[in-house]
Amino acid sequence: MGLFGQYTYKTKKGERYWLHSKDKGKVRLYFFSKNPLDALQGIPKGYEVSANERTGLPILKKKKKKEEKSETK
């Protein structure tokens, strides 16, 4: 899906969305759009794609850090 071209996400309804980014000052925003022009080639490191439960639209979220359990005795 993102190996040889732009990253796309296909919803359960069959609609395709392309991943984009936009810089706003010091912050980079990631969003999905139906417009394939200038789409990103892949998902940024540390992020994962999920779908909104209510609307079914794709969302880019930061991956949760794995919590390391420390054993104390």
C-alpha cells in the first residue's frame, strides 16, 4: 500500500484516502484527504493508522509506548 507509491487507506465502504502533511509553524500536521496529489510515501515513524469507530474515517495516531514492568522484591 505504501511500498511503491503514495500511502492510501481504504475504508470499509471502499473509499480511498491519501495521507498528507502540512507544517504550521513548528508543528507538523498529518491528515487524510481524498485528493491524491502531493500525498506522503509512507507513514511517519512512531505513528499508526486506525479508523474512527463512529465515522469510519482514517486517523493517524502516535504509537503507544510499551510499558516495561519492573519487578521489585
